[in-house]
Amino acid sequence: MSDQRRQILQMLAEGKITAEDAERLLDALNAGDSATAPESAPENKGGRKAKFMRVIIKGGRDSEGKEENVNIKIPAVLLKSGIRLGSIMPKRAIDKLNTHFSDKGLDINMNDLDVEKLDHLLEALTESPMEILSDDSKIIICCE
């Protein structure tokens, strides 16, 4: 990871810039790196890479039983940065996370996460959103 990328992520973590500002800055850095970018990077049907993952929950209930809709828009660059940051985490910290996930019944292994797998997931969610339906709520996970 370059020093410039690290500085952008540090400013984001400290709240000095917004996620949108960080995305613009990282996109500008990536434009300079386009000569070294792999040509087989997944793209959606419109020819553009997914910029956001969106999680929408309709008909959910808050702690008082009132209907509460949620709409979360997560910049893809933030997801990718998290994976990249995970690659520099000490092995001991990764082992603790893996143990914690396992204790909670989650089949997540931090050693298996990489940007390429995330790119394929984002592409799939762009082409075909995931919908989870229950009796009283609907969850949609998609990319745009």
C-alpha cells in the first residue's frame, strides 16, 4: 500500500474527510495506476465497476416495535481498503478475529479475504441483487 493511500485512509479514520472524499482521492490515485491495473477486472453490464454496496431493510422493527426502514450505502473503495488493511494486520490479531467469528458461529476466515474475491462479489451483486424475505421484513443487498 502506498503512503498516499495510507494517508487518505488515516484522514478518513480520523474523520478529517468523508467517505466520498476518500473515494474521490483514491479514484484519482487509481487513475494514475491504470497502466498497471489488470485488464480483467470485473465490470458490471454498464461497463462500470460497482462504486457502492447498498443494504436496504424494509419493514424492520426497532426496540419499541415501531417500523424502521434502513438504507446503508457503503463505498466499495472502503470495503476494499478494509481488506487491504487486513493484509497488514499481525497474525496474532487475525487469529483472534478468526476465533471470535468461529465462537459466534460465523464461517469467516480473515486469511481468505482478498480484493479480487470482493470484486467478483460486487460484480455479482450489481448484476443480480440479493433479496432476503421474511414475514414482516425485506432485506436487499445490491451494488450500484
